[in-house]
Amino acid sequence: MFSEVLDLSGSRHALPDLSKFICSRLGNTGRLHSDIHCAKSLGESILRQLSEERSATGGLRLSQSGACIKQLAYQYHHEVPNGMQIGAASKIAFTIGDITEAILVSALAECFDNPSIQLSGALTFAGKDQETVYMEVDCGQAGSGRVARIPGHPDGTMMVFSPDNATMYECILEVKSMSDYGYRKFVNSGLSSDDSYYSQVQSYMHCKGLKWAYLVAYNKSAGARDAEILDDGTWQPVPALKGQWIPYDHEHVLQTKDKFRSVINSRSPEDIQRPHSSNRKGQLAFPCDYCSYYKTCFPLCSEEVSESKWLTKSTKIKVIAGE
Ligand code: SF4
């Protein structure tokens, strides 16, 4: 369960397909034994969702490394949110996401701990031991010493080894839920540098001085009978999890630092140009339609409801009786 991965210089590395190890563990019955997430800490993460403020006010965070620069400026300057609301549906989604992430991380930790599984390495700074890392962004004139420290919380740090155990890789672990569309795109073409998760893991690698990150994703609206039809006409179930090794990209980190610097040095959100516009139909598309400030950013916008004329397209496994 290893595959060959290229870094940005084109060098080849044999790295484990961790999502397959996790799937294999979850496919077995038996209680998870990892103490990274005990039943108590899982329960606490559920209760925290009901008290935690996930409003868009407050400080910048590394999880926002790929966010719209103007959205960050609204947040940084404490603009009152006026757009997409965080309500009960979002809370339920966040809670389910936290629990799923905890279970996936625990399953991976157990794969490392189990001598009968051929996976050398270790998982640290995960679950209750999750650490805070900081990106330092120089915000003043050269030598002024004015530095912003932007915090982030990677899901974990791992040590993994090449198949012959000759090379050790220390890397970031990040677990993400994705929409059905986003997940199928990720399964088929992987993460690109335009994806916000790419920026986020780059920032984490930078803070920890690491050269690799592994992002494992799951489809938050997956059904057990979801399938995909391949180019040759055959089909296969959509994998429950998919992972990708991502090498460190220093140029990308410099762009992220520039973005945070521009936000911090702005006098108001109006100093920052709006980087997105409406689509050909005059509608706001992602990320604007999920933004907490779209009514401020597009003051003439209005909301309307329309029914889709088409049934949602889906690809499901059907069972033919054959009699
Ligand atoms: S509405 Fe769009 S352009 Fe405006 S702040 Fe939000 S994401 Fe950025």
C-alpha cells in the first residue's frame, strides 16, 4: 500500500497510501483502542460545538490561508457579518465533521501502533495533544520588528517511513470533509494550488519546517451505494476515503504571507479590491455565496429561491435480481 509521489523538483518518493490503511481498519469490527480520542474527549468535542463561536469576527487563522482576501479584511476589521449565516444546519455539519475527523485520526493512530499492520511510523500532536503553530508575518518596514503571529491547528504530525525503512518523512496530517462534487473532483484530479486546503497545509508545513503533508478527505454526503463509471465503461464504488501527499511549496507560502500582510496593513476592507465577481448569469458563485459578508461586499445583491428543473444526477449501485 505504497505509491510513488513526486516532489516539486521531480524527485520520486515512495510514500504509504494512508487512506487505504484507515479504510482497512474501519472495515474491521472491533473497538478503536487509540487513546488519542477516548469516548470522553469525543463527547467533549460534540459539546464544544454548542458553545464555540464560529462567527467570522476575531483574529486571522491559518485555516483561512486560502480564503478570499477581502473576506479576511472584513473579518480583521470587525465588520458585522452580513451574508451567509451560521445556523443549526452548519452546527450539525461541524459536529459531524469533528467526530468523523476524530475517528479517522484514531484509526490511523491505531494502524501505526499495530505491529501486525505493515505501517512503520507514529502519529503525534493529534486529538487531545493537538498543538498550536504560528506563522510569523513581517508587517512593517524592513527592520521595524513589527511581526504578526497567525495561529493554526494542524490535525496531527506524523513520521512515516519508505518501504525499506531507509528514509523517514516527518509530515503534517490534515483531515477534511468535502461536498459530493468536491470529493469526486478530488478523487479524480487531486488538490491543486488553487484549492484553499492546499494553502492551509502549506502554511502548516511552513510553521513546522516540514516538507510533506498528507491530506485525507471523505465525502460528507456519501452514500454506501455511490459508484462511479470509469472511462472504459466499467464501474467501481466511490472510495470512502481518499488521500494525497502534498510537497512543500515555498512560493505559495510567500503568496499567503503577502495576503495576510496586505490585510493587516489595510486601514479598512475598502482598501482591498474585490477579487471575485458574479458569474455569467449574474449570480454569486463559490466562495461568495458561502461568504459571511456578501451583502456588504455586493450591496445591490438580493436573494431569491428557484427550483432546479433537473433531478440531481447521481451514480448508484443497483442490484439486479438475475432470475
Ligand atoms: S463576497 Fe466574495 S469577493 Fe466579497 S468578501 Fe466574500 S468571498 Fe470575497
